[in-house]
Amino acid sequence: MTEAAHPPEDLVRAVRAAGIRDERLLQAVRVTPRAAFLPAGHQAHAYHDVPIPIGHGQVTTQPSLSAMMIEGLDLSGDEHVLEIGTGLGFQTALLARLAAGVVTIERWPDIAHQARSNLARQGIRNVELRVGDGSGGVPDRAPYDAVIVSAAFPEVPAPLAEQLRLGGSLVQPIGPGGQEQVVSFLRTPTGLERRRLLTPAHFVRLHGRYGFPS
Ligand SMILES: C[S@@+](CC[C@H](N)C(=O)[O-])C[C@H]1O[C@@H](n2cnc3c(N)ncnc32)[C@H](O)[C@@H]1O
């Protein structure tokens, strides 16, 4: 099959067009079959750079946006990462290829169940998937080298900042849900320091004890 006819290459092109130059990240997109992380009936759009509905009013993150957020974590390969909002696991799979291990948490049990079997079918073993409210993080596995929040809230929930080690990175869409600024933060001795704006974006809301009421 030529490169042009290899469907994941369409996503690699979209990710490059979004400004991503990290070859490890581009390779992770190339070898992760997005079709394996979508609900039945959506395979035709698997390699289009678009969000896909996954039930409960949720959508997958657009692949180029996931890539921008992951790049904002500055992963080198040996990190212990926390992801809030697993969805069906495509972004989790990318993280699993780029870090030593991933703890991920999803609030909807049926979505989490699908993600678990999607990841297992791809042979991805360095992911620990929890079901529950991730707005308070996963304290029993902290500290984390990096935290990625896949849902929007106007501020970073305090427990997530507390569970990030000094010098670690956190990426979150900051906003009310529907119109956000995706920001990369650095954990300093005095708390989180805003490092850079990654992109404007539209996200679903972070619900839970330290997020919007459920
Ligand atoms: C944009 S979607 C899916 C993102 C996913 N990482 C992907 O690659 O497609 C955000 C997810 O966050 C989940 N979510 C929202 N609030 C949450 C919370 N407090 N704890 C865990 N998951 C949450 C939603 O149920 C939804 O599946």
C-alpha cells in the first residue's frame, strides 16, 4: 500500500498541518488505528480529522487537537501520566506509546468498558483505566509527571495541581464548556504557572466534585 493510500497517513497530515513536528508523536498517530477506537457505524470517518459522537452527549477529541495537547505535555518517554476523560481510548493509546504508563479515568462506565476492550485489542498494557469522577484526580497513583484533562472547566481543579510533581506539565481546556483556551501549565513550588496557550477549542464539560455539577 502506498503512503498516500494508508488511511492513518491522512491523520498524520492533519496533525502536521496543525503545526506538530515531534516525530515520536507523528509516528504514534501513524501506528494507532483510530478506527479501532470508534463506535460501530463511524469507521468511514475514522481518518478524517473530526470529532465523533460516543454517546451520553460526548464526542471524541479531534485527533489534531489531541496531538496539540499531548505535545504540550513535553513527554520524553519515561513519564507516569494521568488522563482525565478516557472517552473510547484513542488519545490514551497515543499517550501509552509516548510515556512509560498512563492512569486514565472516565466517568461513564459503558464508555470506559468500550475503551478498556479497545486498548486490550490493540495489545496496549501500560494503561490503568479507572471508572469514576476524575475531577479530583486519582490520588492513590500520584504523583504524576504529566496530567492531561480532556474536558473543560474555568480553572484547574486543585487536586489535579496537587497530584502533579514539581516541574511536571498539565494541559487543560480552560473555559465554560463549548468555548475554551487549551493551556499548558508548569507545576512550580508555589502552584501552577501558565506556560503557553496551545489553541482555542470547543470542549465538553468536566463534570464532578471539582468540576461542573453532574
Ligand atoms: C472530549 S471527550 C473524550 C476525550 C478522549 N480523551 C478522546 O481522545 O476522545 C471527554 C470525556 O471526558 C469525560 N469526563 C467528563 N468529566 C469527567 C470526570 N469528572 N471524570 C472522568 N471523565 C470525565 C466524558 O465522559 C468524556 O468521555
